[in-house]
Amino acid sequence: MNFSNSYACLDKVFYERLRPTPVQDPQLFLWNSSLSEQLMIPNELKHDSVALAQAFSGNHIIPGSEPIATVYAGHQFGSFVPQLGDGRAHLLGEVLDQFGQRWDIQLKGSGRTSFSRGGDGRCALGPAVREFIMSEAMNALGVPTTRCLAVVTTGETVFRETPLPGAVVTRVASSHLRVGTFQFFAARGDHQALKTLCNYTIERHYPELQEESQNQYILFLNKVFERQVHLVVEWMRVGFIHGVMNTDNTSLSGETIDYGPCAMMGIYDPQTVYSSIDTMGRYAFGNQPDILHWNIARFAECLLPLINADRNKAVDLVGPVIAEFPYRFEKEYMKMMGKKLGLTFFKPEDQKLISSILNRLKDRRLDYTIAFDLLTKSLMSETAASQINNELGVCFDLWKKRLSEQNEVPQKVQELMRQHNPVVIPRNHHVEKVLQESEQTGRVTLAEDFLQVLRSPYEEQAQTFEYQDPPSDCDENYQTFCGT
Ligand code: AMP
Ligand code: MG
């Protein structure tokens, strides 16, 4: 493989060098062929499932790989933990893909490190398959995300509440730089390391800023802010609930990272929470923008000493950027919602229409994905129009009236809406069924069938309808767990 490891070239304070702990009986469970093409995995490896299982369990170290476990800190549910780090993950290294883009290749579930604390360094098969399926679905939906190259079962048992089959998942990310990485060094007052980290991140993710000599860190903050806003707006578009938006799960590249307790919202309700540990609803669907604001403020704090040695002066420069957040978020969010409703241009008055439609969905307990799919179809189908008209009542008329101002042919509007409204999402009950099948029978067919549909979320294929149904209990009793 085409390894080119830049993070491992940084000072030792950023990571620990160590090999994955070998597993008993590695077997390839899921393999991402299209991603493997993009990453230019060599043919002799790609077509040999035994070699793949050896390499992506960590049993065999691929030449060129220099495994490390990275250090970071983070606010978890609002409380600062000064040291976290890869407690069950090994960064094998970075590879350049066919477009010259750099990717981290990381094994997760590959054994203990000095950051494991009490943990076993392992991962169960269910959460590994969840990460594979959810990230593939998000990628196909057009939401920035880390991806999975492989899931390998280990032949070992991991003990959670019950004994479970173990697995190693290979995560591919633009990088694993997190807000928490910056917090680790900021909290220790290690400004030298902080500066190195900023320069490294700018070079890797925001190279256009390298030319800037004035206010480079403010511009950096703005860019990170912008990408994160785009990311969370995209989550809101498809109904994704991350579930654990801690600062160590907020990526500098603006990708969705950590699919532990995530879920999809069915019935539209901003208060929706599925994570069993989120008892206060901190990471509820509708709180995600506010939490992002909070996380970005934590990131800004890390940059203060680099912006100005005088903390008050630095705060004066950063303050206005952070204060702007609600307006910048709202603007992007409304633009996105406008497109979901087929609006080719957005007027401030549209905010009212958007809110009334969303309120109506909430009051009538309507499914978010189905409602927007029906609205999309209603432009060309009488049946869909009457169905959604019955549900939305006067909101439907207001929407039609607003569309008539645009003077666009229905087909064009439908196209725009279709780009923003999926026909299928990874519904929680289907995800759970696939995970159960994987864990209980070791069979991979259900997962593969599901993935095929999820990879075309804006198209109705022959099998799509099997996955569009909301669960019979509307997910009233649904709960997710951290997957550790
Ligand atoms: P996560 O909930 O996956 O974001 O993990 C939070 C922290 O706990 C990270 O530092 C992980 O490396 C660590 N961690 C999670 N699960 C385990 C495990 N089974 N063994 C060791 N460390 C873990
Ligand atoms: Mg995490």
C-alpha cells in the first residue's frame, strides 16, 4: 500500500508507537470494494481474503505502516477529561488515494494502548457493523463522513453485558484530528505543541491558509466553524442524531466521526434522543446546533494563546466569531430546508413557512423522511399530493402558493427536492435486525442487501421498499449504546 505517514513524523508527544495486539482467528466479514479501489489497495492483497483478514485485524503489519495510538482530551457530556486518546485503536498510517488525497487508515478494536484506562481495547461485531453500515449510508446521502474499509471478526469473545463476538473495524478518515486533540495540549499549556498541531492541521485540511500571515488562527477558526456548520446542517437534513457530540468526536476535517450511539430520527421531533446514556437529552436531535456552538467555543479557547499573548486581546478577536454562530447556522439551515421544500431562492419570510411545516409534522407525529418524500412526489403524483395534503392541511396550500411564485416547471422543482430528500435512510429497526443477524448467525447476506439499497438513497430500486417502513412502535422504546 502507498503509505505516507505524516502524523507519525511529528514529535512523540502526539502519540505512542505500538503494534496492535494479534487476534486468534481473523476472518474477513465486510469489505468495501469501491473504497479499496479508491485507496489503490494492491491487487495481490485485495483478492486474498486471508491476507486481508490478517492485515485488517492487525495480525500482519503491512509494509510501510507505522502503527501509533494518538493522544487527545475532550469534554464528555460537558465535563472535561484531560486525557483520553486511542484506547482501542491503532492508526496504521496514511495513504494517498488515486486523486492524491490523504487518508488515515485506523484499526479500531485492535487491542489495548496506554490510553485504554480500564477498557479491554476491543470492539464487538455489532458496533463494528453499525459503523460500517451507517457511514456507508451517510456517504451515499452526501453527508461528510469517515468511512469503513473492512470489518474482520476476531474469533474471540468480548465481554460487555453479555459475551459477544469480537471484531476489528478499519476506519478511513481525512484525519483523526479532533477538537479534543487541541484541548489536550491547550490544557497543559504546551503552546509549542499547539502551534505544531495548528500548522499541521492547516497544511492538511486548510492549505489555502498557509499563505495568510495576519490573523491566520482566526481564519482557521472560521474555516473549521464553516465545515462543522455544513456538517450539522447536513445531519439535520437527513434526520441524523449523532448521540455523543463530545469535543473528542468533533473532527477538524468536518467529517462525521464515531458512530457509537447514533440513530436516525423517525417521527419529526427535535427532542428525539435514543442514546441510553444521554439521560438529560443533551445531544437530542434539535440540540445539535447549540452543542456545535458550544464545541466550537471550546475549540476557540484552545487557539487563544496563539492568537495573542494577551488573553483579553485574544478574547476580543475571537468573541465576535463565536457570537455570530447562531446567525450563520440559521442561515445555512434555512437554505437547506428551503431546498428540501423545492425553493430555488430563499426569502426571509420563508422561515415562517418552514417552521409551520415542521411544527405540523411534530403535532401530527409524521415521519420526517416519508413526509418530505411525499412532498417531493406530490409535484408529479396526484396520489402523493392528496396523501400529504391530508396530513399538512393549510401548510400544504401555503407551500404550493410559495412554489407558484417561482415560475419553475414541476419537474425542475422535483429534481431539486429529490437531491435533498432521500427515499430511504438506515432506519433503526432495520439496522438492529442486520446487527442481530450478524452477531447471532455470522451471516453477512442481510448486511449486504441492506448496503446495496443504502448506497442509492435517492433512488427507488427493486428492494428499496423493503426498507422504507417506519417501525411499528415508532421507535418509542428504541435505545442505543456507546458500543464500547
Ligand atoms: P468513544 O466512546 O468511542 O468515543 O470512546 C471514548 C474513549 O474511551 C476513547 O478514549 C476510547 O479510546 C476509549 N474506549 C472506548 N472503548 C474502549 C475499550 N473497549 N477499551 C479501551 N478504551 C476504550
Ligand atoms: Mg470517540
